[in-house]
Amino acid sequence: REQIFGGKQLTEEIQRRYGLSYEEAGMAKRQGGLPDNYVPEVLEPFKDAMAQQVSRSLQFFFSSSQYNAVDHIVLAGGSSMILGIDELIANKLGVHTSVANPFTNMTLASRVKAQSLSNDAPALMIACGLAMRSFD
């Protein structure tokens, strides 16, 4: 089940908290330069809220299907790149959790910077899937 929760909410909280434009908040989120209180007062509560959203999504899934457990959670999208979010969700929910990388086992052209691609991989899931589609 896909759960849409993440980067937009974090960007809006940064914008509100620090009086930045949406664009400035998004840039600061990705590149750093936020005040010292950002991690404890904004990022950590956001990570907890993200884990809670995943938990609620699982509860909904269990209540609307014949399943009562999952073996693995795969996080994708830009917010899945937040350091430690996979470990936090795994610890809170007791389910193995990993960050998606659509380029695993894919041969890359020599001109592609593998590290840069790896850094952005979770945010490129949809684009990668569309690129792999057949247009027959």
C-alpha cells in the first residue's frame, strides 16, 4: 500500500517554523543550514510522525484484508532518505524496513555517477518505473 506522507509536510513545517518561503525551506531541508534546534524540535518529531503514519497505514491494511502481518516495509520517496528513518520505523513497528533503490542490480552507463544516483535513488522510484515500461 502506498502512503503519501513526507517531504511536503516537513518543508511546510520548516517554512512555518523559520519564516522561509516554500522554496527556501525545501532548499534548506536538502542542503542544511537550519538552526541548531531543527533536529530536536522539527526533524525528530517529523520522523516520529512518519513512523506513526506507517503504523496507521498498516493497521488500515490489516483491518481491510485477510492479512495480519507483513514481512518487510520498503520506504521510497525523498523523505526515505532521512538518515535513520528506516531503523526508527523498524524499531517502532518490529518489522524489517529498508529504503528502496530501484537501481539495484541495474547496469549503469559509465558516465553515470553511481554515488549521486544512489543518493537520489529512493526519490526516483516512479521515474525509474516509468522508464522501464514498455510503450507497446
